[in-house]
Amino acid sequence: MSQMPQQTALSRCPSCEEPLESGDRFCGACGYDLSVVPARPDDHPTVALNGSLPPDGAAGPAWQAGSGPGTGPAGPGPLPAEFGGAAPGGHEPPAPGPQPPLTGSPLSPATGVRFDRPPQPDEYPLQAPDPRVAAELTTPPEGTTVCVACRAGRVDHDGYCENCGHAQPRERDHMEQECGAIAAVSDRGLRHHRNEDSFALGNAVLPDGSPAALAVVCDGVSSATRPDDASLAASRAAGEALLAALPQGTHPQQAMHDAIVAASHAVNALAAEPATAREHAPHQNAPACTLVAAVVTSGLLVVGWVGDSRAYWVPVDRSGPPARLTEDDSWAAQMVAAGLMNEAEAYADERAHAITGWLGADAYELEPHTASFKPDRPGVVVVCTDGLWNYAEAAEEMAQVVPLDAAARPLHSARVLVGHALDGGGHDNVTVALLPFPAPPQGAGSA
Amino acid sequence: MANFSKSSVPQFSVDVYQNEYLPEGGREVNAIVTVTATGGGTIGSAVAAPHLYAPGQGPDAAVAIMVDCSGSMDYPPTKMRNARDATAAAIDTLRDGVHFAVIDGTHVAREVYPGGGRLAVADATTRGQAKQALRKLSAGGGTAIGTWLRLADRLLSSADVAIRHGILLTDGRNEHESPEDLKASLDACAGRFTCDARGVGTDWEVKEVTGIASALLGTADIVADPAALAADFTQMMETAMGKEVADVALRLWTPVGTTVKFVKQVAPTVEELTDRRTEAGPRAGDYPTGSWGDESRDYHVCVEVPVANIGQEMLAARVSLVVPQPDGTTQNLGAQGLVRAVWTDDMVASTSINPQVAHYTGQAELAQVIQQGLDLRKSGDMDGATAKLGRAVQLASASGNADTAKLLAKVVDVVDAATGTVRLKAKVEEADEMTLETRSTKTVRVKK
């Protein structure tokens, strides 16, 4: 981190005043060569001075920046647009996350023209040092991280407080991402000690030039080893597979099927890796997770799933009926499908949530479910784990908690839905992604 | 000073075995901590005391052999002869360059070799001279072990070496000083040198010998047949020569509000360490473990943490290894283990017991019930003794501790090992009973 090129100190192009991204070597607007610009004489705080970057560099925990009121625990993906402004310099890009290939619009036709800028960059003074950051630099000695639990101890390199021993928030505890017109939020919940859910978002352009958006949500199986790694690997693999297949003209439903198979391979591969030193479980189960994904295009809505994570359809005009789009691979669903129990009985049983299908080396037989819909009206697709739908099981209940403006404000609405689950008790990790249908044209959603 | 390559340094590793999941309101966290030293060859003290290290051989060491020469050693006369032979065998096992001395122990301690408050440096000549001097050993006088230990301490501390070790042989009770005197001597010597103690014959007190070994972080054993002494002494000396790092302490850090319920070594023997803690900075304490060669030991750590909510995770203890340095600071050996606590509402997770913890809890109970059973037997409570020793048979059989099971079978008739049904033997050889008591703390490791 100490080798960060000095041009990151610039927040605007010295030639045309165009706001810059860190790491830019040329101005995106006028092409000015930034490497020849000397460091600014005045000592405004730079990225390197910000205490948010640990000296040992690698994989700097983003939560260290969390003491500023606006920054919050950052996710692996980019910070949501409205949070970006709170970072020093106003245009500090997101912390490098594990999902770089999926962020933004890799195939955006609008090269050279930036649409993903925070809507109101001038709200923040760009040149002046952020007072909150400055305060953070002076109060704790040596810029150390202070425990969030006792507020007295320093945090050691293992992520535990040196005073009270409490584990500190991890970057996956709360993740938010907005990607074009779609958004996702994932939260640890209130009863689990780590977030074993993961998600991936992406935008693609179909060969006919029409836009497509996709979201993948995975829920790690807690009884297996390293469920958090499984969900991360699966969501990434499926997201990458979809992003690669859709622009090539693969039918979305076929692409979905292939993506689930790719995710399954990714999770299976984890079983061969040695467990991390922390886990000395005598009986090790192969890492496993569920998966649900949705692709929306201008006229088509495709869902795919394995396990008990779900997708719901909620029309914009609430006079139309909402619907659940997936059929759980769960004991309860099988009982109902077989006509052995009614829904109420089945879900009251303690075995209700035992899943009968999952991604993982020990899955009996991978059966990727896919379904394709052609909705006749605009709406929003809710892609979520059971951490949410446990608190809004029926489609009507889900429709009630989805905000009316969900299609227009997906990130806000995803937060509302996570909040609903936490208010209900937050017994499990909660992850929800929202996709408006039809997929809005590229750029329009974020403008 | 020579430049030591990193690979010649013994590597310590720490592994933690635990079930970190606690139910709502749960406070007690148990963990088995396995400490392993490997790869040191014979060049371990390069870490702890590089200034004492001479290239091409093991760490500098000093050994004092204390031989009981009280009057009882002449009954039978073979005992004295065997003790002399055993000491000679031990001297032959000394590595060249090791400092050593032989002490004749009665109601006073006397230097046999080399004398003059010095230590000899082992080579062919001094080994020969020492063996010559052993001929002068003769039985006569009382037993005051504390004086032997104090002399050994004086002699051992006269050499600037990394490893200081004693070997003590006795055949009788410590009759010529009070238990308090012995206790005071042990306290004075603790941490200054390690000491193995052996009882020969059957006229000695088990608790005295095991107490000495325990206080001085060595081993205790019975040599019922004096003829077996030479082999035992040779083996003890070989072990001592294999030691690479002295004064290693187990450092336990615990967070605010956490209490350490106990810390004990559970393999290769059960050794209670809880009360031997010395504070080491805020919220940390050191527990002595003595000197280490290439070996592996297990420790059972039990701490009580403050209650936290479901879904919370905390570090309940951090285990590391330190070695004190001459300048008063300590050197951290690098390895560390984390003992965690995670509160969950998953009953399956929170109620399962880690197999390592369960195994060693059983092994510790085994040592305890043997001790209790033998004490009850001595005091005439045959029913109580039967119950305790029955439980011991059950535990030894269930955990696969075959050696202890064999020793138990010499004291009780086993009717059914699985249920712990036993009958006390009417006639028990004294040596068998003492062997069982002395070795009751030996444990076996979990079958992997």
C-alpha cells in the first residue's frame, strides 16, 4: 500500500478539473498525463495517510474505516454510490473486493463517458480534508483500531479485542452493492456469528444491444465446513458464468443452467482444499451452499435455483398478484408436493428447513432448476435467502414488505427488506437482491 | 558469534482442539492445547540462549546426579552396588562438554566428584575419574533430600549453561528434615533446574518422590528392582541430553472479565499447573513447563468467560510460548493458539463435547480416582477403595490406557472392565501398589 502512486493524491485533473479516480494515470476527460504532475505542495490528507489502510497492506479490512459516521462496514463490492462521497477526496473508489469482475458495467457501451459517478459530487468539499477523517487520525494513538464492543481495547491482528476479546465486525458482516439499476444487501443477522451468505450482481448487454441484469444469491450450509467460502465461490462462479454467456447470445435459461453447474464445480473444488487452521472439526463435511439467481432482460425473466433460497415477483402496480418463482428443495416443500401434508403443517415441522438439494461435493445429484417467465407488466424480482423469507413467506407477505418504489430505489428497498428480517429477530443471515423488470437500458438506472 | 540458520532452531507449534460453541448463557470454555517442538535436532538453545551455544554439538548443559547413600542402601547390599553401576552408566551417557557433578546424599549432602564446589566437564578423563570416585560411595547416615537439592542447585548455577538438570535417587523416606524444610528447598530450586526423581525398592514415600519431580518439572518413577537402575539412569540421561530449550513457559492471555479455572498438563502425564501461574503483564500469566527436546505435550485449559449474546464471538484465551531472557525480558517462541467462544442457539453444536477434551477429562479423572482409591485402601475403607478403583479400571479400559490397566489388574481382580466391576485383591505386592500410585498420572493420547 505504501507504493500507491502519488497521483492518487490528486482528486481533480490539474488541466481540466475533471474529478479523477485513484490509480488513474491519465485524465479520463482531457487525457492529461497525471504521472508528470508533482505531488501537491499542500498536505491535504491522501489515501496513504488515511488510517483506514493497515500498514501490513494485504486485504486491508474495510471495517477499519468504519468509525466515520457515513462509511459503515463496507462490503466486498463497491461502496454504494451515496457512501462513496464520504471517503477522503470525494472520489475514493471502493476498496478492492473479491468480486471485481462483476462490478460496474464491464461491457458498458459508454466508454469514456462516466455515468457511475455519485449523483451529487459537489455536496462534499473535495479539496478540504474531511474533518471526520482528520479527527480519526488524531484521537486513537498510532491510528489503531478500537474495539467496537468495549471501546477500550485495541484490536489485534487476529481481529479480536486485546482487552475484552470480542471478535470485531468482519467485512462480510454487512455488505451492500448497487450495480446499475439493481442492488443487493447482505447482513449477518442477529443470531449468527458470521455471515455465510454471499451474492453477486452484474449487468450485461445482449447481442441485440438490449440490456440484461443478473443477481446471484447463495446461502452457506452451516452444518458443513467453511459454508462462507462455499457461498462466496458459488456466487462468484455463477455470476461470472452468466456475464460471460449472456453477451454471446446464449439463451438466458441455458446460461442459467450452465451457471449453476459452474457454481457447483466451484463449490466441489473447495472440498479438496485443506480446511483453515481454525476449524478442527473432527468430522468434516464438504463445503456446501444453496443458490438462487435471476436474469432480467427487456422481455424475459429467468430464475434458477438449488436449495431453499427463493425468488419472488412483485409487480409495480400492486393491484396485480405477486408470485413466488421458485420451488424449494426442502423437506417441507417435498411433503407438500407429495400431498402428504398441507403447507402449514409442513412448515411447522422441525424438519421443514432440512434441504434436499444443494451445491457441494456431497450433494446426491445436482438438479439445477430453471424457469423462464415473460411478465406482461413491470415489476421487481426479489432474490433472497431464507433469512428474509422466513419473515415473509407467502408472496403476498413479501409484496407487503417490498417498498412501492422498489424498482426505482433498489438499494434502499433491499435495506428495508433486510431491516424487516432483523426486526423479526434476524435468526439467520439475511441476503436480498432486487432487480427491476424489464431491465432498464444501460446507464439509465444509475443516472 | 556464529550465524545460525533458521532451520536448526526447534520449531514450536500450538494446536487447539475445542468445541467453541456455547449455549445461551454458557460460560465455560474447555480446550486441549497441543504443544509440539520439532526439527531442533540438538541445536535448540540457539533460540533461547544463543550466547551459550557452541556449534557442532548440543546446547551447553549441566547435570547433577544425587545418589542416596543412607544406611538403608546396604539392605540388601546389592542396592548400593546397583546405584553405583547406574550412576556410572549415566556418566557414560554424558555428552562431551557437558558439565556434571556427583553428590552423595545422606542427612547432609557431600560432593563426590569433582569436589571443591565446581562442576567437571565431561570427556574421557573426567568420566573415568568420576567412575573411580564412585567406589568411595558407601552407605551410612540418614536422609535429608532438601540438602541434596540445595547443593545441586549451588553446583549447577556455577556454570553458565542453558540446560540445568538433576537426577535424584532415593530408597527411603525423607526422615531427617521436616516436610517444611523439603518444601522450602523445592521452592528455592523451582525454576532453577529440572529434576527427575527415582525411588528404588519399596521403602520410600511415593508422594515425596512425585512431589519432587512435580515441583522441579521432571519425571518420577519407581525402580522396584535395583538391577534395573542402570537402564533407567541411561534412559533418563539420554532424555536430559536431548533437551534443547529450558524454562519454556506457557503464556495464557485472557480477556477482561475472564477467569482461568484451571491449566494442567494432561499428556504425557497429568500435572496441575493452575497455582503455578506468574503474572506476565496485563491479563496474561505464565505457567512453567520446564525444558523441551523434540517432544509433544498436551495441556487442558479451562476458562470462564463473561456471558454474551447469541451470535457473538470472542477470543477466550490466547496461548503462546515464551522463554525468559538473561536481561529480564522474555522471548516469544512465535507459535500461538486461539481458544474461541461462539454463542449459538444450535443445540447440536453447543452440546457436543470435543473428543480431545472428553478424553483428557477422563484421563485426569483416572489419575485422581487411582490416588483416591489407594488412599482409601490404606485407610481401611475397602468399599470406597473398590468403588474408586473400579471406576479407574472402567476409565483405563475405555480410553485404551493399557499400561495403567495392567497396573490396576495387579491391585484389583477385574470382573467386568466395561462396567468397572472389580474386587480388591486380598494380597497386593507393595511394589505393585507403589508402581500404580507413582504411574497413576501417566496418560495416553487420543486415538486419532
